Amino acid sequence: MKRALLVLIALFVVLMIASPAVAAGEIKFPENFLWGAATSSYQVEGGIYGNDWAEFEKRPGVIANGDICGAACDHYNRYAEDIRLAKELNLKIFRMSIEWSRIEPADGRFDEKELAHYRAVLDEVRRSGMTPFVTIFHFCLPKWLADKGGFTNPQSHVYFERYAAHLEKNLGDQVDFWTTQNETMVYLTSGYLLGIWAPGHKNPVLFWRALGNLIRSHAKAYDAIKRNDLSDADGDGAAAAAGIVMNYGIFDPYDPDSKVNSIMADKVNYFGNHLLLDSLMGKKTRLKELEPETGERILSLPEYKNTLDFIGVNYYTRFFVRPSITKPIAGMEMFTKSRAAAHSGQPFETNEMGWLVYPEGIYRAVKAIGRYGVPIYITENGIPDKTSKKRARFIADHLGWLKKAIDEGVPVKGYIHWALTDNFEWAEGFWPRFGLYDVDYASQKRSLNEGGAFYAEVARNNGLTAPMIRSVYGPEAASDEKTRRDRLFDRNGQQAGY
Ligand code: GAL
């Protein structure tokens, strides 16, 4: 008996030494896990004046500090430098979007020169050994289409399909990962209900109409990509995958003991995180929204079914929800800022934009999205952080939670940080600094910041080594698993001084 035990122990020791398993105090991601950084055309390129955002910005007071996007980061001219900077971070994915108003500046007129520009960008990305992750629609419509009502136009899906087919036909040999739309629900809520983004509507009727058209547009674009996909760009034997990027918000009841608060939070969670995906995965949606003109049940048409090869999850923050009679349209309030502190008495941490920092949320997000049974990519996660003193900790905290979900079997295949460089942050203008590289907008000089340097090490090591963990969590954390776990998992981002 004793002998058997000794043999067992010896075997265990040999196995430990022989296996490439994670050394104590490391957080290693699966082999082939992909690390990336994100950009989006309007936010970085500069010189885009033919879309609805450029028009929207002309309204007084809509952008903080009176900023206009203008030259942005001049990425249109400096793309080769920016791609090199991404490469220097040891990244494998370069997330970008294509500007519809450049490709199709007038209804049905496609611009060859702009197409050639994006071909050159994609070439450069691939020459650098990175895979392009290309978003077809990242919040901006060509002006001609906005003038026709944008996504409230019942024909918008026809335009969207034509544009997507054009991209696939002309750039498909360079792209294996397409995402049709970025954060459809956030776009709709901000642009059609709250009126704080282009097109600036505050109209629930237009909101529902646009939702139906966006869902239909996604499904049509998915088919167009599949139909026109003639080549396997990276030669891995798999043709183009097409998905959508959603923003997963954590919606918790303001008062967890209140049944009404919990019901409200559940409704918002469904609306924000699941309605769209249920529709696209062919699940029964909880809503039976009718298309006004035809009476069709727009959210559950059979043609939408199974039009997601993967799901891109953007994760940033958490909200507390409770009903409100002073908000008659929504019937509820959401808190993100200091008022949340009143609820728990705890010093909730917020970032520079007032969003709660809640690393556990990324775990909750992918656990929930994992149930759809398709691969997941984190397509955005990041923090506005002027001095980049908090970014490394933010990244480490979120990766710790993400790894926990992967260990539990959630098929997360990659992590793409928002953003490669500082950029134009929509209604907030240029003040929030999300970049792994700082941008000096006067000189357009890029400089790697502290968080960026940390992230480059994450990508190089495919995770966090013991010294990296020590640098973030203190000397004891790397060798003492319990200390690290306590610091990582039990504080839920509430005390770390973000
Ligand atoms: C997302 C969006 C990005 C970026 C980021 C940071 O909603 O996709 O364009 O602005 O948020 O706020």
C-alpha cells in the first residue's frame, strides 16, 4: 500500500516535470490563442467627410469640448506605421473596419481607388504576419444612405448586402474573418433612442424599425459573404468566417433583494445582451415585434437562423438597474457612477469616463455567450487611462477572469484590446485615452505607454508570467497562489484604485 503510494507520488512528480503545464504562479492561455488590438475607420483614419458622423458633428454641443473628428490619428496615411506598431506588440490579430462612405461614396458608385487603399492596408497587415479582423459597419453610414433614412429605410438591407458582397468579392482573398456590425444594440440605443450619436434620433418607433432592418442586414450580409467567398485567405483550410460584434453589459439589480429590481435587470439583460443573438441563432425571442408595413414577425424570420460562425464580445462595464416612474419611456434607470456607491456603501471603482470597473464581468459575459455554442473572440476590452498607470492592472484582472472561463470550457479563441492607439471616442471627442500607444494629436507622434508595454509581454508570453504577476499584484502574489487568487478574484475591481 505504502509502496503503491510512493510509486504514485513519483509518477506525479515525473509528470509535473515532464509536462509543459503551467508553472506555479503563471496564467497561460491555450496554444493558438490569438492576441490583437483594435481600430475603427472613423475613429482613426481622418479625412472622412462623407458620412453621417461628419454631419452629426456639425450640430452644436454634440461632441465634448467642441471636438470634431477631422484628421483623427491620420491612420489613413500612416497605416503602415500603425501596423508596424501592432506587430511590435507581438500581436496576431489586427482589428479594423472599412469605411462605407469611402467605398461607396454615392448610391451604387464604388470607388476603385479606395478599394485599392484597403487592399494595400490588408496586404500590409498580412505581410506583418497578422490576421485582419474586418468590421463592415462600425457606426457610420454614407451620407447618401443616411439621407434616405439609414437603417430606418426598409430597403437598407438591400444596400447593406450590396456593400458586403462588394467587399467580399474584392477583398475576400485577403480576409477570413468578417464581422458585419459593431455593437448593434449600443449603436441603436445611442443613435435612435438617446440621440447622443448619429443619426441623433430619440424615437422608439424608429429604433424598432432600425433594429429589424439591422438584423435583416446582418443575415443578408452573412449570405453575401458565404456566396462570394472564393478563397481561403490564410490557407488554413477554412473559408471566411462571419460573425457580429456585440457589447456585453453586466446588468445587475440595484437592490438585489428587490424582486422588481431583479425583474427589471433581467429584462434589460435580455434586451441588451440576448435579443439580437437569439434572433440570429434561430432561437425564439421573447419579443414578438411586428414589422409595421407587412406585419411580419421581424425578429424571428427563418432566414436569420444560424448566421453566426462566431460571436465577437466587447466587454467594458457593469450597470445597476431599477424601475423608475420619472423615466416614462424606458421605465427604468441605470447607474454606472458614484450613485452605485450609495447602494452598497462600497467605494466602487470607476474609470475616467465614469464607468464601473468590474473585471469579473468578462467572465460572466463569456459564460453567458458561451451557451450559443459558437467560438467567441473578445473583440474589445479596455480602459480610458490618461497616464496609463492603471492599464496593466486592468488587463491582468480581466485576463485572470477570462482564463477562468476558458478553463471551465468556454470556447474563447482570442482577446483583442481596445485600442491600438488613442482615437476619436465618438460623443466624447478626443479626451478619453484608450490607446496602447499614446497619440500626440498635434504632431501625430505615437508613443508606447506603460500598459502597452505590459500587453506586448502578455502577447509574447501567451499570458502572464510570474514576474509579470508580481509586477501587478505585488511580490507574494506570483509564488503564493492563494494571495494571487484573493487579489484577482475576490475584490471584483472594487479596491484597486482604478
Ligand atoms: C465601443 C466601440 C468603440 C469604442 C469603445 C470605447 O462601444 O465599439 O468604437 O469607442 O466602445 O468606448
